[in-house]
Amino acid sequence: METTIKAQTRNVSQTSKQLSTSVSPFWEKMEFNRYGIISMLVIFIGCLGGVAASFGAQDDILKLALVAFPTIISLALVLAVAPMRAIFYLSGIAVILDLIILIF
């Protein structure tokens, strides 16, 4: 029984090593600097979302939803300690939508 467990453990550890080497050096560096990047993202996304909600989405509930949902979900991913790739992508979507709402 012990040899079966050890063999499965060895296979799982080899698989996890292969998966970890497939991550690009950029995302590894982002994961290493997670807490510094997250502090900047929280301030930037929170402030930009608040400004867009107050000035750009005053009269339309659809605009307010387009501002609020991506902003809140990106901040929730930060709290959930999601992978930095997901946080970056959703934060980018939130910034783009906030800027579109502010411009139009």
C-alpha cells in the first residue's frame, strides 16, 4: 500500500514541476512582487472606479453597472489572492470600461 502512495506522490510532484516551469518569467516576477503591485492596483482601480461612477454614470443604471461590476470583481480577486494574471486582465477591463464611461 505504501509503494502505491509514494508512486502517485512522485507522479504528482513531477506534474506540478512541469506546470510551474510553463509560466513565463514576467508572471513569475508579478507573483513575486504581488503585494507591492496589489497596493497600487487597489488605489488606482478604486479611485478611477469611484470617479467614473460619480461623474460618468450619474443618470444611467447600465453605465453604473458597467463601472461597478468589473471594479468590484477585480478588487474581490485581490482579496481572494487570485493569480496575478487574472487580476491584471480584469483590472485592465475595469480601467478600459471606466475610461469609456468617463469619455462618453
